[in-house]
Amino acid sequence: MGIFRLLTILLIAWLCYALYKRYLKNKSPKRPMKKGKNLENIVKCEHCAMHIPEHEAIVDKGRYYCSEEHKRISNKS
Ligand SMILES: [Zn+2]
């Protein structure tokens, strides 16, 4: 009885673990790259002139900023 119960618990635990792993795998599928890394557009922060990849930049009225902070400062003045 003792061993059988232990095995059942282990089996259920393993099943949960397997399902959880599967869930995680489905949750974050590999993103297909739209374009190569080399084609990444580099833009300049309007405030500090730092160069950043376009996808990391904050765009506001056609202008690029490296951070929310710089967007705010630039909009103030
Ligand atoms: Zn900046």
C-alpha cells in the first residue's frame, strides 16, 4: 500500500511537471525574425544624440528618444 501510494504520487507529480514544461514551451514560441539583425535601423535620440536600435527607441511625433525620460525633457522645452 505504502509503495503503491508513493508511486502514484510520483506519477502525478511527474505528469504535472511534464504538462507544465509543455505549457511553458507553448507559451513562448520562438519569434520568427522579420528581418536580419544587420538590417536594423539605428536612430538617434533627439535629446542626448545617443544611437539606439529603432525597436528600442521611443517614438514621439516622428522623433526618436532613448528613454521616456528624454522624451519628457525634450517635450518640456
Ligand atoms: Zn537620450
